[in-house]
Amino acid sequence: MSSTMGGTLNRATSPHSRRPSRRSGRRGRARTASGPADDRGSISVELALSVPLVVLLLFLVIGALNLARANVDVHAAATAAARAGSITRSPAAASTAAQGAATANLAGHCATVAVTVDTSQFHRGGQLTVTVGCTVTTHGLTGVDVPGQITLSATSSSPVDVYRNLSLGLPSDANGAPNSGGGRS
């Protein structure tokens, strides 16, 4: 028979209780705080396998982000170089200005910088085209000393102003403006 406390049936003290104890496992083994006895150490194995993979994934993400940033920097350098070259007055000055602008924009980012300036259409209404190549080491991308390199390149064109005076070998004044020779001195 069951004992009663305050009119309710107390099953925990009943000898005929069919509910198993809360401390026993499925097959009656003792259950510990970390799970059944045969699963001991599985968390350590899972961590030992997953931590290196997470670290590798982290380095890959950092490398991909730095590669994307370097690509944006190369495109910006090509655009700046084309603009700097297009506002000059002669093809030689355009080439010098474009190379200077590209190397200044990529200083410290690239192991090597290559600048190609196309001045074949450098005339009023024409355009100046600049191609910039940047070689980036994998150490610079990931921070880990892994051998290898990646070359990024970008091409940009900038129009030469229609109303800009080009150097035609005419005498100029002290400010660099062409002197027509017919005006007052």
C-alpha cells in the first residue's frame, strides 16, 4: 500500500513505484554530469579536431579580405595615375606624373609595382590609359610567412580636356601658359 501525505499519494516512497530513478541511464548505468560513461573525452577530441580548422578558416577569411582591399587599392591607384597624367601638358610629363601617382598610392602595399602609360591618344579630346600591376606576397595578405605571391592589375583611362592647351613647343609665360606673341608684354 502507498502512504499518503495530506491526502495525496507519495510515489517516491511507494515500494510499487514504476518510474525509474532520475539518476539511472537507459540501461541502468550510473549517469555522470557530462553524459553516459562511454562518451567521456569526446568533447576533448571534438575540440582538438575543430580548433585547427577554425584557425585555418580565420586565416583564409583574413587573406580574402586583405586581397579584396589590395584589389581596391590597385584600382584606385590606376584611376589616380590616369587623372594625374591627363592634366599635364605633354605626353612625357603625363607618363612621369602617372608613374609617380601610382607608386605613391601603392607605397608599402606591394612588393613590386609596374606602371604602363599609353600616350598614343594624348591630344585634345583624346584619352590617357594607365595600367598598374601590383605584386602582393601571401605574407602581406595573411600575416603568416607562407611562400607565394599574387599579381593584381587594373587599367583606367582619363579624358584629356578639350579646352586644355597642350605643349606645342610655343614660348610660354612664367606660369606655363602659352604665349601667343601678339599681345602686350
